[in-house]
Amino acid sequence: MDVLNEKTEKLFERKQVTVSIPVEKATPSRQEVQDELGKKFGSKELIAIKEIRQNFGEKKVQVTARIYNSKEA
């Protein structure tokens, strides 16, 4: 997993990240992506997937997600 972009949004108490994840088969589900991001960034309950994008024929997906500091945020 490669982090392409990471931006801290202090007002919303979150980070917005864009990562590239290599895949072997079909586009992964949101749950699978959330589990992968949880391994790298911490608690998966605080991660909201915004977008999963895969170009035709590529063996990688580009994921945009928001990682919150707490459940209240």
C-alpha cells in the first residue's frame, strides 16, 4: 500500500488520505479496503471510505478515505 496524499483537516478532526493498493482479482469490497487501511492507520471503526477507483486492466485500486480522530468527530 502506497500513500499518495495525506491531508489533515483540523476543523473536522480528521485526515483525508489517498492510497494505492495492489490487487490480484476484482475490485475489493469496502470492508476489505477498510480492513487494509485499519492495519496501517489504526482503528478501522474510525475510517470512512469515500471512493474506490480502479481503471480497466490495472492491478491496483486508488482509494480515498477519511480517518477521524474519534467517534464523536
